[in-house]
Amino acid sequence: MTKIKLAVIGVGRWGVHLLRNFLEHPQVSVLAVVDPHSERLAAVKQKFNLDENILLTNEWESVKQISELTAVAIATPATTHYGLIKDSLQHGYHVLAEKPLTLDPEECRELCQLAEYQQLILMVDHTYLFHPAVEKGQTVVQSGQLGDLRYGYATRTHLGPVRQDVDALWDLAIHDIAIFNTWLGKLPVKVQATGTVWLQENRTESQGLADLVWVTLTYPDNFQAYIHLCWLNPDKQRRLGIVGSKGSLIFDEMSASSPLTLIHGEFTKEGDLFIPINQHQEVLEIAKAEPLGKVCDRFVTNILQNTPSLISSGWVGRELVEILTALTTSLHQGGKSIKISNG
């Protein structure tokens, strides 16, 4: 059996889950783990009972001395992505990168082009795109079961962790934007954002890191989606919905028993009155699978088959970064509407 020889770069809150999945994958051999914090390396060594042959190091440069290495999974702060990904691609490694791909759409474009030139896989870990509920939801929306689509809404709130490298917009919005884009099969053409800073007012020269952000996405057919983001709200919510003329589709990640629900209901007109009819709820069955496990498996499959990821390629990551960049411009300009070229 052909095995991918892989290194995991960063084993913080999310990287440790990437490491677990790759250690369990039958077609992957983990050769190295890199993290600047020695205590993290010691923790994963004990937690996973790592083989003595696996290199544990604080230095990325040490990994590049491993001649048989073919791929890396990068789960480091977003500000480090561009340099690490570029260096990895230049050394001939396939790359799975934590979201966002980088913080700049032109850097994303450069990395995508470099990956194509090097004939390497560049994939972004947009985990929700591999969630069974999101996959099922895409089928429902695009089948027309909701009727004429009216609008969408999402709420993503919790009490921490508070990021110090990006604001709540960059930390949280990418998930819901990715889901809306996937369910609609379209990209927004105009965006707006407003926000409030409470905790870190002086983290950057001109703007603090927003703790609360309100987002509006406008799509080509004037469909609008509204997103509420906050990382200092103890009312933890992970809820997204699309409303149509015949019903609403709700993805509620916090509901273990019914994460995906189709709520039927529409109006019939009697004189001047609008009377609700056909009202009932349908809990949709979804497959049992860990989304991150599917991400890791798809990365391995893409490498072995030498085919790019259509669901979460570097180019998909670039589109999302372009949207977030436009939203940041709007946020810093007090909610000004910003057009997106999607070019």
C-alpha cells in the first residue's frame, strides 16, 4: 500500500485533531510534528504514544531535511500561512492548510498558481464543506424543495477563544460564508459589515480587533444572507438557515438529535389575507462521519490520484479570502457596501 509521508506543522487546539486523524489513516505515515512550544510536543507524544522515529521539533527547517517527506498539514496562526505554504510548495510538498489560506487574496492567488506550476495539491481545511449536514443541505436547496429562495441567516456566537491574530470576522465568518456559497452554488457580488470592539482596541495601528460583527452578503439574484458573529457571548450558537417560499432549511450544529431540519410552510391568499398552510417539520437523516476525518481522507486521495480538490481547493480558499477582505474594508469604512469582482 502506498503511504503518504507527512508532517504536521502546529499542534495547538486544531492541529492536534489533524494529527490524530492522520495517525489513524491507513495510507499516511506521520514522520514529523513541528510546534514552537515544547510542552505541546511532549503532550502529543504522550497522548498518542508516538513512535520514537517520529521527529518532534520546534524548527520547521529541521523537517526539510527529511528526504522522503511528501506532504504537510499546516495548523499555525493565519499570519504565518503564506510563508510556510510557499516554502512547502517550493520544496515539493503537497499542502493541507488550516483556514484561511492566507490573509491576502493576491497571496492566495500566488500560492494557487505556484501549486499548479509545481503540480502539487493545495487544499484548505474548510471542514464544514465536508460536514454530512452541509452536503445534504446542498442537495435540498439545489433541488428546489424550498421554492423561491428569499433570504438566509446565520448566528455563530460563543465565549472565547479570543484570537489575537485576527478579529471575529476572520475567525468565524468563513464557515458560514462557505456554507452559503455551497448551498446557493454562487458567490456574493456585494458585501457589508459593521462591528464593535471591546476587548482589544489597540491591537493594530488603525483598527482594533472586532469582537462583534454583523455581515450582509448579496448574491447575483439579490438574495441576501445575514450573519451574526461574536466571541464574547456565552449563548453558544451554531445555526444557519435559508428561507424559501415553501419552507426553511435549518442547520443547527448544537442540536445532536436534529442538526438538519426542513421546516415546511407557505402561504395561500384568501382575499386580502395570507393564510399559512402545509406546516410541518422534517428531520433529515444525515450520514455519520467526522468532517475533519473526511477532509484528511480527501487530501490523501487527491494526492494519490493526482487530482485537485474541487470542494476545498486553494482557489476556493482564495474566493473566501477575497470576500473576507472586502468585508474588512466595509467594516473599517463603517459598513460601506463593497463590490466583489470574484476574478
